[in-house]
Amino acid sequence: MKGASLKRVIEIAGRLGFDTRPLRLELHEIPQLKTPCILHWDLSHFVVLKQADAKGIVIHDPAQGVRRL
């Protein structure tokens, strides 16, 4: 089953009133993001970044649930 493209996610978010902009980041830059936000994980599927701090990150992954990395 094929999911949504980045373009489609941006379009839907805009219709819902969210300001969106795609960014390309390195892992060490993730803690600078405002949360929650959507990440295009490994350019294969989307996850929601819930928290990022010195201990790691917390994501909500539709395929695996809540994960701390």
C-alpha cells in the first residue's frame, strides 16, 4: 500500500491551517525543531516528533507506536 507523498502532506496541512515548510536536517539539528512536527523518516514514511532533548528523541511512528531513540 502506498502512503502520502511529502507534497500531499504539505497540501493537507495547509488546508488545515498549518504553516509548513520542508527542511533537510542533520540528526544533530533535530533538537532545534519546534514540536510537535512531522518528519519524513528515511524518506520512506512519516513520523511525528514529540520531543527532542539531550537524552534522545521521542517519535510517534504509525507503524511501531511511540518510540524513544
